Amino acid sequence: MKQPLLYLIPILLFACGKSNNQDEKRLTNTIGAEVKMAISGSDTLNIKKEEIEPDSLKSIQMFRVFSESYSPTRKPNSGVATLPETPDTVLQALEVMKKSEPKEFEKYLTLIFIKLYSAHLECCHQSYEIRKLPLGNLDKNREPLIYEFNILANKYIEGNPIEFISSSIGYDYVKSNPHLLGFEPIKKHIEIIEQVHKKIEQGM
């Protein structure tokens, strides 16, 4: 009766040996699924949003997936692109990542705003107001991504009314912080922006 257990031992040892190599892949896949579920509001994975407690590594992965997955519309006559909705899980990840990995946070938050501006230029050759309700001062609860980026860019004084926040705010920040061009996704969109700038100058 004990013999079957002997056959299980090498199987278990082999499985344990593989598990460490697969941990990071599992984490990335799980986080990607959680972000997609949070964005869509889907319950199909049976994961409740409020049960996700992001630690530092998970937060970096989650906010990275959120930033990289953001794909604003670039087609004319398809409406003006807007910033993505931010589920509670993403906001939790943002807060943890901001404290634990500020350089990574800077890159991935800036990427969102660079994508938005490049989409506006490709679509319509101009920038747009990026707030949904462009009245008064910045509200962290109403516009969390803009609020956080303004802290990063230190452009507007908190509490003061703001007439207009251009989608070029991300581009302006990168021009003042050229180290961000070392991050390939940002560099790619900066090149798109500057190509469109040239076309506009040439009247094309």
C-alpha cells in the first residue's frame, strides 16, 4: 500500500523545482487578469476587487499593465480621446508604487499622459482639455491621475482654480525631464508627437 507514495515523491520534487521559475509568470498573468477584470467590472474570475491587497511587487506589475494597456483612440471622427478610468485596485497600486518605486511610478504615469497627447495630435492636430469637468481646482477623487501627475510635474498650485489643463502637459514634462526618453515606450510616443508637430508647422 505504501508503494504508490514512492512514485509520487519524484513527481513532487520535480514540481517544486519548476515552481520558482514559474512564479513571476503566474504573477504577471494574474495581475493582467485582475486589471482587465477591474477595468471591465467583470466578476467572471470570481475575484472581488476589495480583496486584492497589492504589495510592492504586485503594485508595480499592476500599474505597469494598466499604463501599457491604455490605448486612446487615434481615429478622426471617433470622439476625443480621454484618460482611462481608474478602478480602486489600480488606485491602491498607484499609492503603493508611488512610495516604494517612485522612478517606476514616474515612468508609467508619464506614459499615460504622453499616449493621450500623441493620440490627440494624430487624430486632430491639437491638444485638448483633459479634465472631464474643467471647473475649479484639481480634485483627487474626481481626477486622480491628473491630480497625481500635477504633484509630479509641480505645474499648478493646489487649491487654486485652473482654467485649462492641456493634454500637452505630459510632453512638456518629458522635455523638462529628458531622462524619461531612456524609457522606450515614452520615446516612441515623443517621436510620434514631434513628427506631427513638424507636419503642423509645414501646414500639412
